[in-house]
Amino acid sequence: MTLTSMVASQQVSLIPNDHEMMVYDTMAKQAVASKLYRGIGDEFAIKMIMLRARELNIAPMTALDGGIHIIQGRTEISARLMGAMIFRAGHSITVEKEDGEQCVIKGLRSSGGIQYASFTIEEAKQAGLVKPGGGWTKYPKDMLYARALSRLARRLFPDVIGTGYVEGEIREKDIQPCVQEADMEIPLFPDGPTIEQAVEKEQDLLKNFLAQFDKDEARGWAEYICQLKEKLNLSVQHIVDKYNEDPTKAMEKFQQWSAKQLKNG
């Protein structure tokens, strides 16, 4: 697949017509039935990703196959797709410097505007992104490139990426769910007094519960459990027990909550 074929070639109206919505409904149902996209959620979550892709002029399957993620109503775009969108729009990007310490990228708009953007490993460390065994340790050049690209795109190509961020940027820094677990990089308990009040048993219980899901779904469950704890005053033990009693029903409630979160943005 070429870079230009990763994105749709024709502009679309802001509001999809009835026929388009019917097509999206059918595609979302088929995606759920295939069980290949369980990490995304139910058909409502899948359809929201396709609709977001539509606004960015991206093919729906490209979006579902890792091109786009929606985290608490905000959009992440893979670095590969973000670059493809910029090239498709007639602009260019050039890597000026790339090593394990810094990545510098030059952007050139088709109209002639030029701008540089960079991201350093020191910035990543200051933001708490570099952790043993994580992507920043294993693939520093790729991670630095993605962050430099996102910074450049927001400054020079906002008309291309809209409100999007590069993949991992929101999850790692901009939005921190209510709960955290070190190995999975998922916040388990809210910052502040709640951490001091939390008992070790509850932390371990939540950690083991989240381990059964893939990374994206675990993040959603972490936030969902946090809200149940805060709004209904439920313990993690109670929530886990209810899940174990009827996983199907518990998953349905979680997916309904996820769809509502996306709708409320």
C-alpha cells in the first residue's frame, strides 16, 4: 500500500447522508461479527472511528486497522498515516536530524511556508515517558520521530490533521485515566489522597483484572472502574465479582458506557 492510497482521494461533505450512514452501520456490524476488532469496542465505537476518519478524508478500514484511535473523545493518528495525510495534501516533510537523542523535522507547505520542529529524549524523560522496557527504550528513533512529526503537523499543517495527535501522545501524556498500573502504563488510582487510602490488595486485584484485556480495552476498563468507585462507592472487589458472575452482561454495560463516553466527547 502506498502512502497516498492510505487516505481517501476525494473530499466529503460535513454531514453523511442516509446512504452513507447505512453503509457505516453495515460495516460496523460486520466488524463486530468478525471479532477482529474487539479491542476497539462495540459497533457504536467502531462507527465513531469511521465517522471521524470520514471527516479527515481517511478510508474507514485504514482507520480501523490502526490508523486512528479515539481516546476519551480525542483523536490519535498513527505516525505513518499522519505523514501520508501531509503528503497527500501536497506538502512535504524532511528529516533533518535523527538519532537516539533528538529528531528534527522540516516541513514545507505547498504555498512555500517552512517550519522546523524537534523532540528530544530529554523532553521525553521530563514528561515521564521513558520507562524500562517501554517503546521509548526499545525504539527511541521511531518515538522521537512521531513526536516531532506531531509537533510540526500541529504548527504547520493543522488544516490537514485537524485536532489529531500522533498515536500514543494522548494516552501517554495529555489524558491520564483515573487508575494506574506500572507495567501496563495504566493509571490505577487517582492522584492524591486516594492513593494513600488504597490498600495493596485492591491494587493487585485491579492489576490482575486488567491484565486479561488488551492495552486499549484495559485503559477503558480502568476509567470505567474508577467512575464506578467514585459515583457508586463500589469496591474493586465488588466490581470484579460482578464481572465474574456474568462476564457477558458486564461487558455489555462497559460497552454502553464506552459508547456514551464517545458520544459525549
